[in-house]
Amino acid sequence: MPVYDQNQLLSMIDQASFAMDDVLLYLDTHPCDRAALNYYQYAAKMRQNAMDTYSANYGPLTVDQVRSDQYWTWVQGRWPWEGKGGASVCGTMKNGCSTR
């Protein structure tokens, strides 16, 4: 996988997760659609690759991605929503709008 920054990886994970959720709804009513099943597998692989890359570079996003047997890395470092320098971006919207 090419080199991506943290925000690009989070965006890729979001997009692949949405695609998976969307096609899962379709597969619930069309379980024999081979093209839809192939698309689900493609999206799942893209998401897994992005999750693995994110975890390797920035730490685990989910608890099952903790890979260290030396210490518990789940709480190490900043959470994605904390932003750079520890400033919380929770509640901040694009274009200067805010929920606060």
C-alpha cells in the first residue's frame, strides 16, 4: 500500500466501511448476487489493508488490533479525534462551523 497520512487512512477506512455496510444491506435481500458478494470482499480487503496500515503507523483503532506482547498499546498515543498536539477536534465542523 502506498504511503498515506493519518487523515487519508481514516478517510479510506470510512469509505470502505460505508461501502461494506451498503452492500451488506443489498446482500440481505439478494444473497445469490455474485457480483455484490465480490464487491463486498473487495471492500473488506481494502478496509483491512487500510486498518492494518493505520495500526502499524499510528496505533490500533480497535482493541483487536493490539499486536504487542510486551505492553498494552491500546491506550498509547493520541486518539484520532484528539488531533495534533492533543487539541480535541470533537464538535468542530468544516468551514469554521462548530457545535459548541
